[in-house]
Amino acid sequence: MDQNNDWYERYSYQNTQGGAYMPRRSEKRGVRLSTLIIFTMVAVLLGGLLGGLYTRQYVASQITALNAQQTQTANNALTEAQPSASAGLTTASAGSFASTFSRAQIIELTAPSVVGIDTYYTASGDFGYSFGNGDNSSTDGQQAQLGSGSGIILTSDGYIVTCKHVIDGAETITVILNDDTEHEAKLIGSDSRTDLAVLKIEATGLVPATLGDSDMLTVGEDVIAIGNPLGELRGTATSGIVSALSREVTVGSMDMSLIQTDAAISPGNSGGGLFNASGSLIGIVNAKASGSNSEGLGFAIPVSDVKTIISNLIDHGYVLGRAYLGVYTQNVTLSSDSNNNQNGFFGNFFGGASSVQIAQIVAGSAAEQAGLKAGDLILKVNDTTIDSNATLAAVISGFNAGDTATLTIQRDGQEQTVTVTFGEYKPANQ
């Protein structure tokens, strides 16, 4: 037996003379049991903390790697699916983990993606006219400011989205970047139905907005609007919440389903961005309620509803597959005492049924092929009564190119039906 054994030395020794085992006073060596237990507990706790820290670091690294892999996969899929100019659109990955930033961080992140837009026309006469935030002074033949608005950078090489009503009537369009540099812009395409237009400037290295998923919005979610209110205050940021979703609003002559927000919106904000707490673009500001009795009623076009439309405008200059009838129309009020007095003085004065009259037929259009003529009244499209140009436009917007509809018309005081197969809308320059 090993005589250095602790147990042996503490409890016995061999009397070599008598051959008997006698008890021996133990020596105080080693560590007390209570001390050992305490040390063991500390070691276990420390090991657990270190192990937990290592585990969290490992999981975090795995999440980061997974996020990067998902983002790369999404970007690769987007590039493969859209080998075109619109492939440069930056879209938030559906598989990425949500991040929430402070307001200051959101503004710092997104402000470089929002631009100011000034529009101009050639003045005629010895005085100028002002529309929106334009300049009242001009002389014949000189450029006068028509109005101002906002826009959002879509790609690093200069594609910009804004509202169609911002650039309507403009002969010259100037884009002012966040760093105050100015560029003349070319109109690539526009769409009245969604109130959108795409511009292009000759620039590179721009900071594009990240297109978010507006379908994931909830009422009460924080948002920030950035734009060019009054045409003078570029880069202005206002905050609020999502007040309502899918709000039915008539903008111009079009009925639209919009995001409602209480973030402060002013003239000049149109075309600017509505961003969520992750810094992603979820809306394009296009309207506000006016009047002394309304406050905090701003509206924005949901980005998810128009991603395809934006891509179509970039790649083709128009929206593919849009139904086109091919008529110019005017609102009329029918006389209450005579179908023949379609738009007479007494009909307008005393009031009567409202309708739409064809003023002109576009050559080669679906309307011409169906046999429609100038002077015809359009009373119904299928079962929907037509009482205004806005109603007619809204009804036609529900069809695609190639769809067929039955029009009830009135010609020379007699009703008849006409079958129309809609063509595809293309701008005159396409």
C-alpha cells in the first residue's frame, strides 16, 4: 500500500515493532470538504456563464450568416427573374430578421434616397401663372416654374419614382439630390391609374431606397415621411403612425386604396417616401385631406401594390396589359324632358341624368373596331351605370387587354348594345 496515500496517513500506520495497527493523529493537509463544494459550485457557475456566452455568440454568428445567405439568395433570385433595368431595385429580403432603428437612424439612413423635383413650362404672354408652388413671374418664351414635389431614388444609376400629378404638364423636370446637386430628368413612363411616374437622371453612385412589404403593415405602426414640403424644405422628416389601411380615397378622377397616416403631409410632399421602423419604403406619399376641419390625414400608395407597375415603367415606359378603349369623352347632363337635348341649356339648368358622351374616337382603337362613334352616350359597361368620366375610367381599369365587355350606348335617342374587346394601352411614343 502506498504510504503517501492520504487516506492511509490520516487514519492508520503500522507499528513495525509489535505488528499491530494503532490509531494515528491525522495531519491537517488538503482542502476542507465545504471549501471544495464552494469551489466546485463557483466553477460550475462560471463554466455555465462562459458556455452560455459562447453559445449566444455562436447563435448570433449563425443568425448573421443565415441572414446574409438569405439576402444573397433573394438578390440572386431577383436578378435572375428580372434581367432588366428594374433588376437594380433594392428589395428587403423576406427571410431577413426585422430590425428597428431610432428615428434619427431611420432619417439618416433614408434621407439620401429622397429628392426634390421642380417642374417648368414655357411661359406665353407678358405674365406668368402659378400652379402649386410655382413662381408667378415670367416673360414670354421663358421658363416659368410650374410646381414642386418629391421623388424617391430606385436605383443607384438614376431611376426615380414620383407621382404622376407632380410632373403633369411639365416641359422640363429638375431633380435636386440630398447633397444639393441638380440634374435634368427625362420622363421614362407614367400611369394615371396609380398616379405614378418614373424619371431618369444621368448619375451614378446614388443611394436607392429599399422597397419594403406594405402588406405586412399594421395599424399603429410607427412611420416617417420624408419629402419636399412647400417645394422649399427638402429633406423634411415628419413622424406618425399608420392610421388605417386600404383606405378608399378618390385622387383626381381615380379611386385608390391607400395607406392613411397622421404624419404631417404638406403640398410638395407628393412623391416622397413613407418609411417604416426598419428604414424600408412602404408607401409613396400622394395625397392629404385639405380644409380647415381636417388634421393629420395624409395618404400614401402602398409599395407592394405597385412594385410590378414600377418595374413595367422602368423596362417598357408603360404598364403591360392595361385595357384601352380608345375614346375621348366628356361629362354631360341629359335634359329631363328630352333625350335629344343631350347637353342643352335647360338640361344643365334644371338638372337631369348625368352621363358620358364620346367626343372623339382614336383611329385603330377598340372603340373604332366595335363601331362606336363620336356623339354616342355611354350609359353602361356590362351592368355598371356610367355617370361620369371618373366612373368610366374606374370601370375600364378593372379589365385587362383582350377582355370583352358589353357597352350600352345611346345613339340618336335610341339605346343599343355594343360588344368591345379592349386593346392594350400604350403611350403615343411607344
